[in-house]
Amino acid sequence: MSLSIYLVSIFLGLAGGLFYALKINKGQEYSSTQHLILGLIIFVTCFELYAIYLVKNGKHNVIVYNVCFYYLETFFLMGYLYTIHQSKKIRQLILYFSVVYLIWGIVNSFFIQDIWVTMHNYSFLIASLGILSFCLLFIFGIAKNNKYFERPLWSLPHFWNTSILLIFYSTAFLYFLSLNFLHEFDPNLINILGSVNRSVAGTMYIVLGFSYYAPLFQTAEYAK
């Protein structure tokens, strides 16, 4: 996926989320989490545009991705996962993980990977493992507790969101993990895999933006 199509994907997710928030979401069941996800997409739109602006003006944008993507977006998603989990133990784990991740980010920035010049791929690998773990715990919780037994899974926004997060962070984890090894064998392969990773990311923002429409398509049999 080219950069322009990737940006279109983000704008599409943003448009879907904004329309739902302004025209449809009037105190609905998923109001608070939808606003959180919408805030995330707005944030991503802003920092991606700013990063492109810096490059076009001959400036480095490493610090933008390090701060905004590797850390702040991770905390956004941790906030979302904290909100959707009902278990107090899992919520505590999310809080502990977030605090440890913040401490790690500070240590990594000052002593391991200079936050101004080096992409924090070590931090991203840690963040990916955390997000994947808490998404899996949520999905397993649905299966174990039958909380949404009376509804089809496709009508649950949180199911769509956690599923697409699983897909993106699984592929991104493998991509970032293999970067150093791939560079030694075939640098062109990095560009191909990077394009694939960008495609999954664009799809993720579209799904996040439109996932809250899912309950609108429930049949009368399942609707409240």
C-alpha cells in the first residue's frame, strides 16, 4: 500500500467514526469507547500528517513516530482495553503493564536507543506483546463467560476492534522483529513487507472507525 492510500484509509476511518459520533451515537451502549477510539484516529491523523510535513521540509520525523506511535498510541489502546475488560485483575495488569512500559520507554530513550535518531523497535515489540495478550484475554473471556451469548459476535464492536488489533500487531510484531535480519539479505524485501504492514494498518483504522456501526445491523431476533 502506498503512503497516499494509507492516508486515505485513515481519513476513511476518521470520517466513519465522526459521522457515527455526531449523527448516530446518542448515549448508546458503546458511547465512551467509541469516543476513545475516535480520539485515537484523530490523534493518528494529526501525527501522520505532521510526520509527512517534516519529511517534505527536509527534517527528520523519527521523534514523532517514537513518541506518538510507539508510546502514546500504545497508551491510547491500553486505555481502550482497560475500559472493555470487566475483570479487576486484568485491569490491574493493564495498569501495571502501562507503568512498566513507561519506565522502560524512559530508560530506553536515555540509555539504549536515542529517541531523536533511532526508531524504538524494541519498545514496539514489548507494546505489541502487551496489546496482543490483552486482546486475546478479552476474546477468551467472551468464550469463557458467554457474556454476549444472546448476540452474534459480528454485532459486537469490541470483537471487531480486538480482532483487528490482533491481526495488525501480530503482523507488525513479526515485521519489526525480522527487520535487522532481512536487511542483511535483501533490503528490497523490507520495502515489500513494509507496504504489507502499512496495508494492514490502514485496514485497522478503517475497522476501528466503522466497528461501532455493527450493532445497527442486528436482526430483530437479536436486537434489544
